[in-house]
Amino acid sequence: MSNPRSFRSPALQVLDATVPATSVLSGRVLLHEESRFIPHQRGAVDNEHGGVVMTGNTADVRALKLRTEAAFTGPMLIDSAPYKTYTATAEQPFLLPLDEMFVSVDVSLGFQKARGASAALTPTGYIPPGDSKALKAVIREASLIERADTVVSLPIDVTWLRDDRVGQLIAACARISQPKALVMIAQFDPLKQSKELPANLRRVVSEVENMMLLRTDLAAFDAMVHGAFCAGIGVSSTVRHSVAPGEKPAVNKPGPNYPSVLMPELMRFSGAEALSNRYANADAPPCYCAVCNGRGIDRFLGTDRDTRIEAGDHNVLTWSAWVEEMASTAPGLQRKTWWRNKCAAAVDSYALENQRLGLSPRKGFQVPPPLRGWATLPVS
């Protein structure tokens, strides 16, 4: 699926601060990748409708290697993820190095471009629940940026999407002239925290121009069909959400860190160990992506590098095929209807799969609340 034709002359464009970020990223669903795991470009990345967000402590190094050694020509962002360790304040919403002389936001943005980024993300810290002063500080600092290649990162505590705060968030986003990138911060799946969150996230991306959603899961699709110009899906659970500074990611079950696997028919990510146990006495659903080639999706029970890469490639190929479907469907009502119908079909598949396995609704696969919301929320 790799096709470099969509990104023209990257060596000339990446350093040009006058190239608008939206012109490079619009219509794309990017792969959010942890830099320490992958030493090369994933063949599963679709350059026609996708790209890469490189994150982690060595993101800038890996990004440069992708450009210079792997000759990666697709759109790419560098997310240093300051929101994992730094909390935005009213005085300093952006994290800048304290040990360097003459450091500035512009230098930080330019450094990303010099490392091969197609657009630059502001180094915004985590914005805590209801901290309007920190949010206003982001607006203030963003107003001083004159570059066209900049995306203002907004790593918000997911409670900003609740009914009592979403209006304030929308108003703040509307005051930022640059493209904006939401990152939802919470333990586990952010959109499972409260039932109103999927609908309110739709409000944000539909009411504010030039919004994108990063470090997420299939919520990327709901955001895209309802107005977001770009989104990024994490290759693993650790890159599909983040927790607030000082918090340790909670885990459902201690033990080996197995890959999470995207189940195509059920449109859900499930842990490899859970899938192996679930299908111990029954045939697992086959997958026909280029990696699986008809094999069952219960085969990823391993913590080694090759298994992890193969599971990630399966996930990327699966949702990339959906990106192609989305891109071939007319924007607006037709695309929203396509997505609702796809989600509704997945919800219906849960009862069929549980019945095949002889499991009751309580003991079988449970429909994730966000998926049920996407399948039932009104299409406007």
C-alpha cells in the first residue's frame, strides 16, 4: 500500500515555514508510532491517505532517519509528547528546554522541521481539568506564532469534553487561528469515561475549523467524518492515549505486555492474551489483510519484537482499508451515513459472534460504549 507519489518534493518542503500545515495533512489518518520500537518505515503505512506521527524520547532522531536513510516521503509529524511530563501553566503553557540559550517557540518548531517534520506541533503541556488560565495562555502564545506550518497542540484532560466544559473548550479553540490538534488525556480509553463524550467530541470537530485528533483509536474516523481535517491512530495501546504527568498508566491485569489486536468485524482492539483464551476451543475469525492472509486473529500471543511488529502491521492495514473506504465516499451526509452504518453493522456482529461461541451477552464480547454511540448518534 506504500505509495510515495502523494507527497511532492519533501526535501524542499519540510523546511519551508510558509507551507500551511493543512495543505500537507488534510484528509489523512496518520500512524502514531513509538520511536523506540520501529527502526525502519512500516510497509503497512499508506502514503496516499496516511503518514506518520513519531513520538517518544528519540522521535526527532528516528524521524530524521526515516527521511534520510529509509527515504520516507510521506507526511510526518514529530510529537515529543511534553504533556506526559509537563503541566501547562498560565505563565508557561509550552515546554521549552531550560538548559539552552536563546531558546524560543520558533526555534522549537524549526527544529522539528529540520528533522523532517512536514508541519510543527507546539510543545504544549498537559491542560488540567477546568484550568482556564492555562488554556488562555495557549491562546496567547499561539497568537504570537507567525509560521503557517504550525499546529497548536491541545493535550486536554478528557473532562474538558463533558457537558459543563465543552462550550468553553470550543470557544477557546475558535480563538486559535492555526490548526489545532486535540490529545485526550485519561486512564484507559478516554471516551469511555462518560457517556456524553463521543457526542461532545463531535461538537468540537464540527463547530471549530481546522481541528485534528491525535493519539487516539477508531475515534479518529468519527472525528474525520464529522469535520476534523486529519487524525492519528496509535499503533499500540500506549500510543492511543496518554495519562497526566505524575500518573502511571493503569493496567487491567499485571503480567506480560502482549500486543493489542484490531478485530475487523467487531471494530475493537482486544489484547492478544484475551483473544487466545477466548478462542482456545473455537476457530478465531480469519483476517485477509496482507499480513494475515486468511489466518486467525488469535495468533499474536507473544512479546517478542517480530510478533509485536506483525500485530501492529495487521492493525494498520485493517484500519487503512477503512480509510480508503472513507476517502472514496463523498464528504458530508454520505460519509457520515457510511460511518454510522459501518459501526451499526459491527454492533450487530457482537451478538452473532457470542452466539457462535456459545456465550451469553454478559460473558461474551461487550460492545465498547464509544462504538455504540457512533452507531446510534444522529447523523445531521
